[in-house]
Amino acid sequence: MNYAIVFRLLGDILLCEAALLLLPALTSVIYGEWFILAVFLFTACLCALFGLLLRQIKAKSDIFYMREGFVTTALSWIVISVMGAVPFVISGAIPDPIEALFETVSGFTTTGASILAEVEDLPKGILFWRSFTHWIGGMGVLVFLLTLLPLTGGSHINLMKAESPGPQVEKLVPKVQSTAKILYGIYFTLTAVQVILLLAGGMPFFDALLTSFGTAGTGGFGIKNDSMAGYSTYVQVIVTLFMILFGINFNAYFLILLGKFRRAAAIEEVRCYLAIILAAIAVITWNARDFFDSLGRAVQQAAFQVASIITTTGFSTCDFNLWPATSRSVLVLLMFVGACAGSTGGGIKVSRLLILCKTIVKEIRQALHPQVVAPVRMDGKLIPHETVRATNVFLVTYMIIFTFSVLLVSLDGNELATNFTAVAATLNNIGPGLEMVGPMENFSLFSSPAKLVLIFDMLAGRLELFPILVLFAPDTWRRF
């Protein structure tokens, strides 16, 4: 283990967070919130101090490998969450440290599960920071650092693999650093376009900016107590569209930028993702049509909730907890499906489910015809056995974590639907569940131990399980 380079990178992370904290500080200046300004400046100074101290550690080599990549990724998300919770505690917005950590982890992991009942009472600076954590976590703070850090060897790709969602990570261009810049360029551009379109619909700038942060990161922290229900249909449609766009594999956007429209349209995962969305909208529209005054309204509301759940954004425009059982069942299933790999969305990912389905078909064919060679392919390319194996291991690990989390959370004594969907909502980084954690409720009912379990689930879900799990392996910390 190259401890020195891990600590130095954690120092870089803290310095980056110190700089990012200046934006909510500026927001506090604009709205004349001088105490909140002092809170953010104090936290920024604290981050900068710890960051500079860690940067003093001298590393013999700047090269590190997958083990260091996993450890750095996991520790960096824990560190930025702990420091990011400080403004909530000091300002008194969330005085309980565990609840503040829950809210912050929920923000950075783009989960959107909240313990707050009255978000409109929060100071503007705190509201900005709360939503800004979504935007930071959506693409990943380490991916941002990859555009700046002068690492050598395979170090860049080891960081990107450890943080980026999906069964495999590919470089868009030969240099990983250039890939990170392209990803953030696309991310920033889509966010800016959404802000402009929301402003065109009469949305206040502050609301448009924070809503775009939540949409871009597929996070879903609302700045109104009713989430998105109070906004116009135009605003809801724009948010629906951009939730779907941010759930698409960013490789497709890169191909579009290169003018390779056919290749972008031929990506199997994206086509399957869009097909699932259309099918779910159709089923829910028909099943829940009696809850709305017109078919058009039913389509619009179904589209919003389907987009919100499958992309793991978590915004809501109505209490879908009251919808018929079939509609609620579809939404729960979408929680597990998730968005595309290489997007800002969470969940298992469409690509993994495609690989699993193709593997099942392959096994059935070989059971019937043992002599037939039936390789697993996606987009016309052969999927390596290592990717298939990694997908199977991921799904088994996912189910084990999910099962134990439900058991541990159930010790609070809440009903099964609440416990089951609370874990589903946090492990898949969605936000709302059903029953007592439905779209009009919050997670404050859980005890502190249960909140810690859900915090672990949010981090594990955002980091694709293994970067968090390796922290518990003794071999991780041994020097070789």
C-alpha cells in the first residue's frame, strides 16, 4: 500500500472541497446571511488546513495501482462527506452529527434521501450547499481532480475505474486526463442548457440553478417542501427530459460530438434504457389513469416519476405512494434497474442487466446444445469473460448487502415495505421509497444505528460496492 500517495490525494480532495465551499459562502453574501457566511468560511479554512497538512507527506512514487485507487476513492468520499456535514451542524440546520452526515452523504452520493421535513426554512447558503453536493458527486470529485492531477503510469485509469459507475470503464480518447475533461465538459454544458431552459419557463434563477444541480447529478434534493409539485407543467417537462438525458451513457454524447450519430444510436444499452422508460410510462399511465383529470396529465406525471426513479434522481410531483399496486410495483422494479453505465445515475445499471440476460440465454442454449459456442456480445463486440464474471459477482454481493441491510434496519420495528424500500432507495441512490419513506415523507424516523446502515448503503451504492468493501479487508492495509 502506497500510504503516502493516498494521503496526498486526500489532501488534494480537501483543498478542492475548501474551494468549492466558497460558492455557498458567496451565496450567503448575496442573501446577507452573515452567520452562515462565517460557517462556510470556517469550514473551508478547516478543509484547507487539513489538506495542506496531508500534502506535506512526501511520496517516493506518484504511481499507484488498483488497490490504492479503491482506498483513495472510498476514503475521499468519506472525508468530503464528514467535512461537508460541518456547516449543517455548526449552523444549527441539522444539529445532530449523524443526521447531518446522513444528509451530506445523501447529497454527495446523489441519493436525495433526506431527514428534513421543512427545507424551505433553511438559509439560502445551506440550501445551495445541500444541492451543490449533488452536482459535485454526480460526475465524481475524483474525475474532476483527474483533469488537474499530474499522475503517472496507470494511476489515472485506476482512479477512474474505482469511482465511475458501470461494469467497465473505457477511455474516450488515448489520455485518461483528456477523457475526464471531456466528461466534465459534457456535464457542465448539459447543466447550463437546463438552467437556461428553466429560466425561459419563468423559474427564478436560484431555483433553476439548484434544480439543475439535482437533475444533473440525478440527486433529487428539492428546495421546496413539495419537491417539484408546485412548479409549472413546462418546468416539470424540462426536468423530465434532462433526468432522462443525464441517465444516458456519456459515451453516446461523445460519439454525437464526433458526428458518429449511427454509432451513438446503435448503443444497445441506451436503446434498452429508453425502451424500459417507454414501457414503464405506458403501464403506469394506463394503470393510474383514474388518478388524473386527463390522459395527457396521466402521461406527463407517469413520465416524470418513471424518469425520476429509473435515473435515481428522486424528484417527485405527486405522492405515488397512493397509486395502484401495479404502478408502485413498476417503480420499485425501476429502482433496481437504474440508469446507464457511464452516466450520473445509480442502480444496478442497464448494462449489467443486459449482460445477465444474455448470459442466461447463453446457458440455456448450451444446456440444449452442449456443442454450440455461444459467446456473449453487446453492440456487436465480444464481452470478455472477466466482465461477465465481475457482473455476476457484483449482483451476488449486491444481494448480500441488500439482505443484511434490510435485516439490520428492521431492528427499528418499522413495517417491511418501509424497510425494504428504504434500503432500495439508499443502496440504489434514489431517495424516496414507499410507505413511511414515501415521496412526501423523510428518513428521520430511523434510529441512529439504522441511519449509519443506510449511510453505508448510500456510499456502497455510489461507489459500486467494492471500493467500500475493500476497506474491511486486512490485506488492503498491509505493505508489500
